[in-house]
Amino acid sequence: MTSSRNPGICPALLAIFLLMLSLQAVYSGSDYDPYKILGVSRGAGQAEIKRAYKNLAREWHPDKNKDPKAEDMFIKISKSYEILSNEERRSNFDRYGQMDENQPFGQSQHHGFRSFHNSFYFDESFFHFPRSRDFADSKYLLHHAQFNSDVLPGSHKRPYLIKVTSEWCFACVHIEPVWKETVQELEPLGVGIGIVDLGYERRLANQLGAHRAPSIIGLVNGRVTFFHQAVVREHLRQFIEDLLPHKLVEKITDNNYLAFLDNWRVDNKPSILLFDQVPVVPLLYKLTAFAFKDYVRFGYVDQGGTHCTRLLRQFNINTYAPTMLLFKEDTEKPVDIIQARGLKRQIMDEFVSNNKFLQVPRLVNQQLFDELCPVKQFHRRRKYCVLLITGDDEAFLPGNKAFLDFASANKKDVLRFAYVYQRQQQPLCQALLHNQFSLSPQVVILERRSQAGKVLYRSVSGGWNGSEEDKYRLHEQLELLQKDPTYLSSDTTLPELNNEMAPIFIIQWMNAASDYILQIYDDLLYSNWREMMPILSLIFSALFILFGTVIIQAFSEPAENKPRKPKPQEQQQTEDEASSRANTSSTTHKIPLPCSRPPKKDFVEVTELTDITYISNLVKLRPGHINVVLVLTNASKNALLRKFAKEVFSFSGTQTLHFSFLNADKHRHWMPSLRHSTSDASESSGHSDEDEEPSDYTGYVLALNGYKKYFCLFRPIFTGDDPNESSSETSYSADSRRKSRSRSRSSSSSSSRSRSRSHSREEGSGSKRGSNRATTLEVHHKLDRLGLWMERLMEGTLPRLHVTAWPSLEETTTNPSRDS
């Protein structure tokens, strides 16, 4: 029997248990009361509710309150304020207990079940995650293309406040009420508003450098700045104000208002004076000044101050309402006045837009020229530009003043008056004056026909000096122009105007560097390491390369600069190899050098000119290449090659220089043939030593340009025991002594010149052994000044001797009796 009753008891107990749970859940859900959470009565007004919300939000903000329940409590406070601040949602809650305006009536009693076991149930409406975005926010959404085409260029006219958010952002709930209040306050003042969805516009977020939500960004002049303070409306307002450039609005008193108004000649802009009772410049005025900073100068007068009584009395300012006075060329009488309580941005923009230019502005850049004298689009929209070409000296001031008076008296919609300084805009003036520099001012009437610079124009005859006759003549021609548009008979293409107001390059570079340093400082201050990683990687890479190079040089230089002492066996082997190379006919020689500086290689390649290498190294040498050839003999080969390699070693890295040597014992008639081919050029240039040819060409160096068929000649010197004696290039006496010594040394062997070349080389080697020391000294000092000569060769200051054709080695070799 017991077993038969159990199935009936279990369903009843289960039903009772579920009923108790549901009642408890309904009771716990009904405990949520926004009035109790904010601590206000049901009849409280909006001001009291707002004050209570601010106090509680400041107390329970998760960034300031470390209580674990602070975040949940802050969300409840925000949700309660959203319900009670909206009259419709507050009325629904008072009548039906509804907390979501989208919830159908009659379903509020089931709301308690949504709170059942909060750890497993997620209420979208409670955490302010709407299924579809509010229509008010959708108009602020930014896309990548829209940002680069509209917002980024527009940031040079007005600042932008951009919020980076996402749909599943818990922290975004905290700042939503403050964000809406800030938008409602700043947008009417002229601040641009934007919202970037981090989930849908990842490319735009990366461009802005925003990688987390929520983030608030300020954009001014294309520069992105992150907001790092507590999200309060006053802080956001001050953030926008700090982003604006300094000195947009100048403080004006009785002491400086005359200088401020007279500065129109330098800045070429109208001036606006703003009068108000507050001591600090209002944000509305700063935003207006930022929008028109390229056209108008703004000054602010504090009417409550003690240093502006004369200014208020002179212009009869009403101290009970804000006032704006606009001045142009006349600094004593304003052109336009606006005075109203509660000035709106739209009224101020319209007031300034109608007075952006002076009555007769000076053309200082192409942008101003395009706006003053636009290109003709339709026949009824013709704009004629009356241009005065004048100077900036004081002598031109009366004529300029007369032109201004004429323009003030002849205001018409189709006419634009302007002037230009001839000295600052010479290309423009030369195109209009037919490349003639005019000493007197000239008036030109022109009409622009295309953006490429094509204009129709006509110069007013007689010039312009400001007389009544000049005014009558100009007025008559303007009347003819309006009756007959074909009156402009000349056409030309104008160049782009010089930008006279552009800052110099150093100032631009300093401004860019300061902005970059401030950005790095801001990123370091707020530990924005993700954006800083590319910069830090670049800096550390540069430092690593720099210190790595220094360390490598520090360890490598001592080993390279330390001269290596050869061992006795190696030294003996080197001398034997050198002597053996001197007696062979090898084509290329590698002369080793002591490493006095870090070279690419420690030898100089010197090629011998033979019948095989003569064509490629001289006759068919590539254009721009020069072959430096040393003339030597078998007896002086070793000594001259070492000296030659030492002198030209510093130039061996040049790709266009080649080094060779010519053996005079093998080709003794090549040098005389070369000098004979240049005899005509030498006689025309006046060289007196060309008639007497030296008998010994040992030590001569020639820089041969095979393509252009010219060469530069270095004559060797001999100083005996004194190496400081002047060379033959600068002293004719030293050259004569060298020639006399050569004749005395060669007189003993003059009778045997008709012998064979082998016998002559034997006699030369015998004479070398007979006077070893004297000849060594002579050969050693023959190339002392070669290094200086090479420097002059590289500079291109050496005289050039031209030839009609290069002599052949074969001809000179086979005709030994040609020179005898």
C-alpha cells in the first residue's frame, strides 16, 4: 500500500516546490524600484532625479569605488535614471511596472522570472543592449570612406568628438547618459559628432588607433587625440576647448585695439570685435573663430573689465547684449554690426560669411584668387576682376588709397576689386604685362575662363596714379565691358600665385616635430603601449644598429690599423718575387701597400699597356672613364710602381679610373709620337717647352681619355736629397736643371742609340748599378707631387691636350728610327 501511494505524493510535492520558487522569484523581481535605488520620491521632479543620479553615479563609479558590488550597483543606477528621466517610460512603470518601452502591456508580471538565477540568465533590456541601434545614434555612425572624404578634411574647420563603441560593451552603458548630454550641448555650437562601431568598422578604428571600447577621441586639424579623464560633461567640454589652437581670439583692451584694427594691411583680413560680459572667451566664439581663421581675425572685449571704457564709449556698445563689430579698411567705422541676446552659431556664420574679404583685398595665394575671381560657369554669373598691379613702397600709397575709394564707390555684384604687389607676384605680373617690368601702377580687367589659368583681359591705358582722370577712364571702360563682353580682347594663361602667407620650412618642421613629440608623450603618459609598439620598435632597431656598428668598429680598427710585421722568410720571399716580376712581362701587377687607412683592398691593380691591352684600355675606353698611365723603364720599374701605387692609392676606389704603365724601353717612340700629334694645340696655347723634347720620359704620368681623345700630362720632378724643392710644374728653373741633368747623364750613351733595344737595356741596367744611390734618390722623388696632380685631375682643373688620333704601339715599335 505504501508503494501504491508514493506516485501520488511526488507530483504534489514537486508542484508545491515550483510554486514557492515562482512566488519568490516574482517577489524578488518586484523588489526592483528605480525610485528606491535613486532615493527619490514618486513625485520628484527631473532636477531632483538628475541631482540624485549624479551623486550616486559619482559614489558608485567602478573606477573610484573598489567594492565588488559597485559595478552592479552603478548599472542599476544608470538604468533607473534612464527610466525616470524619460516621461513615457516613467509613466509606464508607475502604471504597469514596465521598465522597457518596447515591452507589450500585460507582460510585466512575467518580468520577475527573468531575474531567476542571474548567473545564468542575461537580460538585454536591463543592460541596455538594444537589438537595434537607436535612430538618434545611427545618424552619427562613421564609415571609413566617409571619414576620409568628409570628416578628416572638415576637421580643419571644426573639431570632432568621436565615440568608439560596440554592441556588447558593458562599460559603454556607464557613459551613455553623459554622452547624450554632451552631444546635445556641443553639437549646436558647431562641434562635429561621430560614432565608430568597433565591430563593423575595424579598419576605421585601426586608422584612429582605437582598439578598445569605449574610447572617446578628439579630431582637430587631422590630428587624433584620446580623452583620458573621467567621462563628465564638463571634462568633455574642456577637452574640446583644449584641442583648439591657441590665440584664436585675442584679448582686446583700450591699449591694443587700434593696433589690432590697423593690422589688416599685414594680415590682409577683416577684423571682428566680440563684446560680452563674461571674463573668459565663450566656446561658441572660439569655434566660430576656428571655422573662419583663414579669412577673419577675432578679438574679444570683456565688458565687465576696467580697461575697455574708452572702447565701449567710442563704438557706443550696449552692455546688456553680446555685440559683434566687423571692420575692414576703415578702422574708425565698422562695416556691419550684430547685437542679440543668445547668439546662435547659424547667425554668426552667416554674419561672418558675408564679410570674409576686404573691400580691396591683396592677392596673396591661389586660394584667395579662386574665391575672389571664380571661373565663369554661366553667362549670367560672370565675375570680372579689376586688378591693380602696384608696389609696397610708401610712394604707391596715394594711388592705392585712390583705388580703394574708387572700389567703394563702384560696388557691383559682377565686379571684384583686388590688388597685387609686383615684386611678390612677378610671374603673374609678367604674364599680364607682356614680360615688362612697369615702374608705375597698372590696372588690368580680367575674366577667368578655366581652372587651368586661361583668362581674357585688357589693360587700362595710361596706367594708374589715382587722379580723377584715371578714375573717369576706368569707370568708362567698366561701363563698356558690361555692355559688350567681347571688350576683353587679349588672352593668356596665368601661372599659380605664390603663397606669401606660407610659413618657412623650418617653422613647419618645428611644428610637425612638436606635434609628434606631444603625441609620443601622451602615449607614454597613459601607457598606450599598443599604439607605441611600432615607434618603440623603430627606435630600438636604430639604437641596435648604431651601437652594433660602433662595437664592430671598436673591435676591428685596432687589428686593421696595426701594421703587420712580416717574418724574415716572408720578407725575403717578397723581395725575390718582386725582383722576378720586374724581369717578366706580366700584364697586371698588384702592388701591396701599408694599411694606413681602412681600404677596400690593400693593393692597386696596374695593367701594362701592350699590343693586346692597348685597344681595350685606351682606344675603345668607355665614355667617362680615364686611364692613368705611368711611363717607366726596366731599371726604374720597381721603384716607380711602388711610389705610383702609394700616390694613387686613395683614388683607387673610383670606378671610372684605371691604372696602367707603359714600358719606354719597349715602346720608346710612343711618347714622342703622342707629343707630335699635339704640337699644333701646344703652339696655339703658348707652351714654350714643347719645341725641346726630353730624352727621358721616365716618371711621366698621363691621364688618357680615349673616348674624347685628350690627355692631361704630369711632368716628373727630381729634387736630389732635398724633397721639399719646388716642382717643374711651378718652377721653370727646376725643369731646366732636370733637363740639363738628363742630358749630362745621357751624353755618354748618345753614340750608341742606334743599337738594338736589348743592348740599350743592358747599358741602362749597368748604369743603374754604377750610380745606385743617386738614381734611387732621383726615381724616388720623381712622383712626389703626383697626389696633388691627381686631386686637380678629379676637380677637372688640369689643362687638356687634344689629339686627332691615338698613335699605335705597333707602328711606334716597328719604326724605331722615326725619332732619330
